[in-house]
Amino acid sequence: GVEGIDRFEGDVRDSFPKARFAGDCVCKPLDHGDCAAVDYFDTNANMEAMRDQAIEWALYFNTKYVILYDRIYEETNGFMPQVYTGDFHYHIHVSVYGGISRSAC
């Protein structure tokens, strides 16, 4: 992944060692194809804590947006007032800036 994803993954390994990694640099939608996104499964409380860290440390991770459940947080706009209408996320999705265009595809 790109630097922000590497940093976020390192934080998750340290802070949430039982979290289940669900992919980062893979040819699929959103920023995954640019190697600028990662997904994790964990308890609701842990995924909420991951979301909060991705937001609180946005400058360090270079956070672009975070999706959890039916809510999306965008770095430029905060929590969006509308409900996220894509695939319902029973996992946390974190995207960062700096991806390499479709490098996983």
C-alpha cells in the first residue's frame, strides 16, 4: 500500500491485534485498486475505535474517507449527512490520499 495505508495497518496491528485483515491493494472498487484503501473486520467497539483513530490522526494517515456501517466520514466534509448507500459495511474501510492509479489492476 501507500504510506498512509502502511501507517494505518501498523497502528491496527499494534492496537487491535485480533482484527481480521480483509485486503488492501487489490483490484476491486473504491481506492483498493490504487493501493490506497484497507478493510478490517473486528468487534463493533474496535472498528469504531479504528474509525475514530483514522479521523483523529487524519494528517498522519493521510485519511481521505472512512466507511463504517452506513456512515461515511470524508476528510473534506466530516460525517456526511446522508446515509452511505453503497454496500453495507460490517467492516471498516479506510481510504487515504496518495494512491497509485489502478496499480493493483
